[in-house]
Amino acid sequence: MEPPSPRALPLPDGFRPPNCTFAEGDWPVLARQWFPVARVDAVAAKPRQLTLLNLRLAIYRMPNGIRIARDVCPHRGLPLSAGRIEGDELVCAYHGLRFGSDGLCRKVPEKLAPKAPECFSVALFPSIEHLGLIWTCLIPHGEPKLPEILSGTEDIDANFFASSIKLQIESWMGFEKLEFSSNGISIESSHQLSLRNFVLDEYRRLFESM
């Protein structure tokens, strides 16, 4: 398992995506869970957009690893997934801002002067390669909680876990204990079932999109 990629700018406290379909109190709890968002072999240098818990993300391959960023340029809010990779920089397609693999802006076009690069940075999320998939978490805390290969399946190719046809999500998730809490306070057991169902639904949607 590779270490998480750097995170440049955390989401603000109480953040919730615009037009979010999850309840205000549920979203930050769900955002603490880890989700598979792409097959490793499907991530190219060309950024592409994906959605996790209603938040638009851009995923792309840099020379030093795969990055997952909020799909919003900090300049005018346009999608970074429309941009391109040049060397070790992500270039916004609209105004040419250049971002390093750490999410920090390295160069601002002269037409945007007197704005300095330090005025702009991109929110990055951890990117971990595991079981042939890329996993991320929108509000990471503590050690990543990723599923292990089930007993007796050690010889199965990792692509088995990336197949939406062969993967039995219900039984797989049963082996990965989901812990739900908000600001250190445990969620009532009666509400944990609905949260678990939200996670399962998001897993299904993500695997179908792969």
C-alpha cells in the first residue's frame, strides 16, 4: 500500500457541497469514510472528473503519482478536469494557472497581475493504491481504513475486486467495520444503519461508473 498523497488545502469546517443530497449532519460523517474512486489502470495524465458524495473531483496522473483534487480552479471556479498535465504541473485550461503536485500554484499568467501564485491553491485529497483501485477520503482522520483481501482469496487477481460484476459488496463490507462519529461523538446505532446504507449505495455507484 502506497502512502497517501499530500493534501494542500483542507476543506473548511462545516463544508458541504452545493446542491448536496445528503443531510447537513450526515455529509461530514460520510466524508470520513474511504471510497474506491477509480481503477489504477484507468487513471491517465489527462484529468477527468468524478463525483464522490456529491463533491466534484478531478483525478489525474502526475510523474510522481496519482492526484485527486477538488474539481474547481481557485481563480474563477472553473473545472480543473478540463485542464492538462505539462511536466509536473496541472494547467488550468481557462486562464493558464499552473499547479504543482502539492496543489500549490506555481505560476499565474501576467494578465492576472498583480495576483501572486500564493493567492491560489487547490484542495487535494489522499490517494492510495490498494487492490488495483485508487481510494480516497474527503475528510481523512487517523489511519486509512481499507478492506483486506478475504481469507481464502489470496490467489485471486486484484482485478477481481475492481469488477462490479464479481464483487459482492454486501458481504465484503461486512468484513470492514464502519465507524461513524461526528466531532468525536459516536452516532446512535439506530442511525448507523442508514449511514451504512448510504456508504453501500455510494460503493455501488462508484463501481458501476468504473
